[in-house]
Amino acid sequence: MKVELRGIHKYFGVNHANDDITLTIPSGTIQGILGENGAGKSTLMKILSGFIHADSGEVLLDGKPVVIESPAVAIHDGIGMLHQDPLDFPPMRVIDNFMLGQKGGLFPNRTRAARDLRRLQKEFDFDIDPENYVDSLTVGERQQLEIMRLLYLGARVFILDEPTTGISAAQKDKLFETLKKFRKQAITVIFVSHKLEDVEKLCDQVAVLRQGKLVGAMDKPFDQKKLVEMMFGKEVPLGTKQTACQDRTVLNLDRVSIEGMRLKIKDIDFHICEGEVVGLAGMEGSGQDLFLRACAGLIRTVGGVVKVNDRDLTGKSYHTYKKHGVEFLPAARLEQALAPGLTLAEHFILAEKQTGVFINHERGRRLAEERIKTFNIKGAPVSPVESLSGGNQQRTLLSLLRHPLSLVLVEHPTRGLDIESVVYIWGKLKERCKQGAAIVFMSSDLDEILQYSDRVLVFYNGRISHPFDANKTNVQQLGELIGGKGWNE
């Protein structure tokens, strides 16, 4: 299906999110959409998929103008969107999720749906048990289920919003293999990403957005340097690898054991020094999140001793850990770290130690202006935190961290962020290392782990590897361990 966007404009107050965007995507093409955080990519895709309406402009499908008033109208017109977090119902079975949106009244034909699900699985080489519950699936399998559901609903245009975030290398390869099959069926794919390597590997052509405008386009073969310059208006160097590691031990784990709902990690012996960065690699659910939360005091250990700066904090609360210089930054920024509905100024007021009975709003405004400038946050003191882009929410989290700190524990510090934001975030984290803090972080991006870590721990089904020197290992070695190879050597 051929997709044409003509003169699309969208305003959010004074913010011109989409500024006269015109783009033609031929049928059967895999079209990349690149841009920094806040460039207008998601807004444009939400317009095309019916989640929001353009203020002006038109959409044509196979040369015919269409008015996409809702997601239901979009799928009726053949447009389906695969969100970064799949829109499914985890407490329900696979087959029931697959049937969502189908016509059939109160008693849909479950037998026919199961037959069609098996047919699609065979066509794309998927292997998901229809009777399994969705909450037992990996993120990659949930994506596969959503792809099949959208195909079953008649989608001829697929919009994928940052689909490789949070999935393994093997799952990404499987996703790309599936999308390449769409070409033969004249199904159009719009692939929204900030990862140049993904776009280069998958896409036929790419369009670049910056500050709401379409600033350029390119066909294969892509020139990565030019794409980066189009995205940011300048070159963005990754910077040289630095280490600030000192001899003083900040965190010491002595035969520590941790239990989760489905996983147990036994007898962890590990220490991290002042200024050191340790990356945690592994499939989602392999134990990295348990490890981080145990080190933060968010879950209690079931054996062993946890010491921070030689103080025994075993069994103590998260607030006790915070008093001793430990901070935890979760991946779910809005759900677990920030407070939707509150402004930036209100967040800074709450993060500061209160003096007196009444809240000093003027002081909060001044503090917000100072932090916004220092951390280059694109927002104002009165901006609700949920209105910020992902990169600016992450910068806000960093700006809320106290001084001094001994240990910073971070889940996916740069998930969903563009290159410039990644470099900026890590620059701020490395500043903390120079001030004496140690950092432990988990990431699904092995290149990020090797680029910014001093040592690496690999997790596999509750097992933890010995620490690897990040300068003496590579993506292939880590990938094999993540997949279960080499653990008996």
C-alpha cells in the first residue's frame, strides 16, 4: 500500500510538533524515520495511526485521500501500529489476544481463529502456544503476537515505534527477518528509530526529522555521518572511554542470595570500587533487575551480607540505603520515578530537603530554572513532567539526584534515546564517577555496555558470570553467554 503525507501540521500550544511534513512511501517499502528525541516522529506516526488529528494537511492511501479519525478507522483503512510496549492484555491467553478487534459478536469463531493463528505462525516461523498466557511471553514473542493480530485484522501498512528497544539480538534478527518478508506481499513498513545501525540493516530509504521539520531523506547505501548531521545539525562524537576507578570499596556483597517470584540467585560474591562502572548484560528476566533492587534495598536478600561503605545494611529499607548515598533510577520513568501531573518545579521542590512549614514556590521556580539550564532540559518550570520527551525525562531524573552519592543503580539509562541524549546522559553519569560514586547499570544494548563499563556481569537464568574486563571482551562473547553457551567452561 502506497502512503502519502502532504503538508502535515500539528501544534501543541506554541510547540509546532509537525511543520509542513510531506513524504511519499512506495508500496512494499521499508521506510526508516530518524530523528532526535522530540523531533516529531511519534506525533507524525500517531496522526497516521489515528491516535491524534493533524491541524492541517492530508493523508492518501494508494492515491485516495482518507480521514483517519481513530485507531479503529486506521486499521479499517489497513494501517496498524506496533507500539514500543505492545498493546495486549497479559492476564489473557494468546488466542484471546489474537482475536481482539475481530468482528463476531458475543461468540466469535475461536476454532477458525486458532486455525488462522497456526497458519500465520507457520508462514513466519513463529512458535507461540495459543493457550499460554501473554504474561509468560518475552517482549519479542509479544511483538510477534501483535504482528499476527494486525495481519489478521487486514493491516497493509505497519508502523513500528522503536521496536528493538528491550529485545535481545536474536529477537531483533527474527523481527527483521519477518519485516523483510512483507516486501513480497506489498506490505509497507514504517520503522521509527533512533538507532542508525538498525535503520542501515533493515530499511530501503530513510527520512530525517529535526525540530518538527522533514530536513532530509536518503536511499541505500546510507551515509551514517550525513544522517547524524541531519538529525542534530552537527557531528556527535561518542567520546573517548574513561575510567575513574579508585581502590576504595563502595559496595560489597558476601555470599548474598536473592529470591524473586520465578528466580533465585545464590551466593553472590562481588564488590565495586569508587568511580567504577559495572554493566549488567542478559535477557530480560534473567536476574539483573533483582540484583539492582537488592543492591538498592528495594527487595530484601535471603542470605549473606550487604555492605555499603563498610556499613552493614543487610535487611535495611530503601530509605536507609538512600541515607547512605545509594540511588536507584528505574526504567519505568513515569510509573516509578516521576509523578505525572506535577510540574518540573514541583519535582525539584519535593526532591530538596524542606525547611519550614510552607512550600516556597518562588524558590522552587528558581531552582527549576537553574537545573533546566544545567541539565539542558527542553521544558519550563511549569511544564508537566509527562509532557517531556523520554530524553528530557531522563535528564530530569539525573537532575534530581542528590550530592554526594556513593552508588547509582540504573535500569536502561538510555533506552529509547537518540545518540546525542545517550552521550549527554553518560557524560553526566561519568561526572558522578569523578566525584566518587560507583555506577551499576543494566542494558539490552551490548555496545552500550562495552562502551561505558569497566567490568561486565552476565546473567543467565539466575546465574551470574565472573566479572569480565570490558576492554578485553566483545559483543559475540557476551551474546553467547546471554544465550546460555559457555557456562560450563
